[in-house]
Amino acid sequence: MAHQESDKFEQIRRARKIGHKYFMDRSAVYRKFAELEEVTFKDGALTTREKELIAVGISIVNSCEPCLEWHVRQALTAGASEDQVVEAIGVAMEMGIGPTTVTARFAVEVLDQALRPEPEA
């Protein structure tokens, strides 16, 4: 299993490099994206480590495996500990599940409305 996972990660990295080069050579929009990414992840009011941990969470909620492969490694490179990455993953799980509680509460309102007798016209 570990070998299959290693192959998957290598495929993700290879595809990223190929796609990155392709678009850097051909797309002004992509080059602007690359500039935006560089500026976004620089230390500011939030450190690069904190920004990468946020990106880990967003990557999970967006179900983006290539994003996770990148941002987990970037978070570790920026000094995040394993425990910090795991905690960011936990926050992402809550944020993935949490919004369903809002929709569930709305579903109760819909149910309540649907169970009321229709007013006579």
C-alpha cells in the first residue's frame, strides 16, 4: 500500500511540474497566478507556516489531493510540526461537517412548513 501511495504522490508532483511549465510558458493569467501565490504565502501578519496550515484545511474541504500534497509539505518546510498539521486537518474536518448542521437546521424548518396544513384559497 505504501508503495502505491508513493507512486500516487510522485504522479501528482510530476503532473504539477509538467502543468506548471506548460502554463508558465503559455499563459499570462497563470503567470499572474504564480505571482499571486508567491505574494500570498510570504510572511506578513500571518506567518508562512500559518498560511500553509490554513491552505491544508481549505485543501481538505475542497477535496483537492494535489493541493494537499503541496501544502502539507510546504507547511512542514515552513516549520509546522506534525501535531500542527494534524490539528489543521481536524479543523478542516469540523468545517466540512459543520456547515451541514446549518443546512440540517434549515431542513427542520422546511419539514415544519411542509407539515402545516395548506391555507384554503
